[in-house]
Amino acid sequence: MPSLKEKQIIFFMFPEINGKLNIENTVVFYLLYNNIYWSDCIMHSIKIIKKNQQKTSLWSGGKTTQLAIYPENADYSLRNFNWRISTAEVEVEESLFTHLPGINRVIMILEGEMYLEHEGQRSVYLRPFDLDRFDGEWTTRSKGKVTDFNLMLANGFEGDLSAIHLGKVNPDVRLVLNGQTEIFYCVDGTVHVDASEDEAFLLEKGDTMIINSEVRNITLQRDKDINTSIIRASIY
């Protein structure tokens, strides 16, 4: 079987088997240098998006990096996505959030502190790994320079964010995945992901893993005794 290092290569998913379209039975192959390894994967697929594959763009308050969008051919500027995850660096002291009618938002602070004011609704003060949910149609202003993690959901989709911290006391954690799509973003450090007996991956700072699956177990374990933080996004 491929080594852990080899499995860091990009994965390709083929929903067509023996000439017949079968979404629930997927074959994933590992492109390893000039060799190809096959692994049967029933009702799940895994995709790794490395930090250097992500797109960063500028906005009035700083810059944002799109980690993933679905469908993959969706365009954020056209608002034709079902869901989108991104990080943003807010580089000005005060900013006005983009008006996004029909989009529900979940935001989590990664670095810094932020005061959010939802005009006519409520206000909240956020510290690292605090989160807030709000309607993208609201008029929202922020105060504070931060780095944050964003989940955007079109009407009809639901989702949640949570932070996982791996350290000396709790170097690993076993999770049951029950979302239609589960996303893991490595904030800092390095994390080993064991998806099954023969599927193991390594996420480095800034990397994103997307898992589409039925209920399954995975284990996250920090690497080299370095404290690690991971953001988990579950989409239903």
C-alpha cells in the first residue's frame, strides 16, 4: 500500500464504474509519481486542497482565501453556490460586510478580536475560536483586525463550525462523521488523519480536507509534539 507521504498526492474520483454511472460506488486512485494504486471506497470520497492550490483575492477590508466552493464550478461573484468556505484577513479597523441575501453565514475568529454589530438585530464580541451565526442579508459592521474562518450556506443548506485542539494532554481525537460533507482546515501545526486501516493523510498549516461520506470514523493526531488547531465544518 502507499506510504503516508505518498498519500499526500491529489486524489481523483471516478463515479463511473464498468461503463455505468454509480455515484454510491466510487473508485479513488492515487497518482504516485509514475505509479497508480487503486483503493475501493464505498460511498465516500476524500479530497485534499493544499495551501498553494487555494485562491486569494483582495476586498475593501483586506484579503480572502477561498478554501472550497460547491458546486466546484460555482462562482462566488455570481452567488450561485450551495456552500463556500474561506478565510479572511481583516486589515482595517472598521469594515462593512458584503451584503449577501439568501445566504446564511457562520464566522469563527482564528486570530485577534472582533466586535460585530448586526444593525437592528444584535451585537457580539468575538475572541479566538468564538463563532457567530447571522443572515447575510443583515447590515453587519465589524471593528478589529482579525483572521477569521467563514462558512456560507445557501438557503436549504445547514452547517456548523467547531474547533479541535490537539496538545500534550489530548494528542489525538476520534470522530464520527455524520454530515453529508465534512471539512477539516489545519489552522496551525501538522495533523495526521487516519480515515481507515489503509487510508492515512497528512495536513499541514493551511491545508483543507473535504470528506463526502456516510457515517464513518476518523482519527486526528498531532505531529511531532506540536500543538495543533483544526477547524471542522459540517454541512448537511
